[in-house]
Amino acid sequence: MSNYISGRNAEYAIKRMLQARGYAHVIRSAGSHTPVDLLAADGKRVLAIQVKRGRYISKEEQEMLKDWAAAFGAKPVLAKKKDGRWVLLDLADQKPVLEDVGKHEHRGD
């Protein structure tokens, strides 16, 4: 599978996860070559998301994501896999914003 296809699949997986968690407005920035892969809003907050499939995010990429997020009044977020599940981390403090609920875990939220 090409990097493009696997990156696209990851973006769609995050998009579905966001929609399942109440983010009714999710835009995928296909082929834009910007630091924002997805822009999502749930009526309370806006997330500017960079999706990484195990790759390191450089300081330069982090700064670009912060700049783009600020332009949209959004929280800069990094989406990456952790223990086989997607987790969305606040770029500022690396704390989870959202986590994918895996088959082995059940949450009441």
C-alpha cells in the first residue's frame, strides 16, 4: 500500500472516530500539503489535526501546526497510534483530547 493511501486511510479513520464522538463538522484537507490534515468542530471547540502514522513530528512541523491552528481559532492536535489505537494529543501538553475506544476497552461516555 502506498504512503498516500495509508495516510488517507488513517485520516478517514480519525474522521469517523471524530464523527462518532459528536464532531458533526469534519473537513479533510486532501492533498493540501499543509500541517492540518483534518479540521473538526463539535459546537464547543475546533481541532486542527495533524495525523502521523508513527512518524516523529519535528519542531518546525509543530510550530507550523500551531500557527495554522491559531489562524482558525483551533486547538492544535496530533493524532497518532498508541497501543494499536488512535489517540489525539493536545500539542501543547501531549495530554489526550480524544482516544479511540478499542475492542478490549469499554467506556461509558
